[in-house]
Amino acid sequence: MGNVVAKIKVMPESTETDFKMLKANIEKVIPEGVRLSGFMEEPVAFGLKALIVVVVLEDTEGGTESTESAISSVEDVESIQVVEVGRAF
């Protein structure tokens, strides 16, 4: 089937959220078989930033659900949204 790359937008609970700690906590919960490719920060408004998590995973049924669930469980995560999924080359 191959692999896909997914970008997941993570909204922190506040502008006070420590992104270094948030990244470390997300790294800890990434499910087995999913490779964390990197992070990007995206300005939203009024000092609030979103964290974009880029992961590589197998193109299987259920897709990003386990990864979304794991990231949602992290402290200081307000919400998440898959913003892009595409085939890895």
C-alpha cells in the first residue's frame, strides 16, 4: 500500500503553553509504526500559535485515527485537526 504523510494542526490551550514541553509530550505518545517527521509553528492570532505535527504512517484503514487520539490525550492540547494527508515518495 505504501506510506502517507499527514500534517496535524494542534491548538494549545493558551498562549502560555510551553511549546518545547508540548513537543516532548507529543513525541512520547506517537503510536508504534508511526514516524514523527517534524514540527512547525504557525501563527494564529493575538500571540496564539498552532503546532503542526508532521507524521509518516502506513496507508491503512483507520489512517490517522490512532495518532489523532494519542495527540489529543496530551496535556495542554485544546484541539487537533488533520489539515493535509498525501502519499509519501
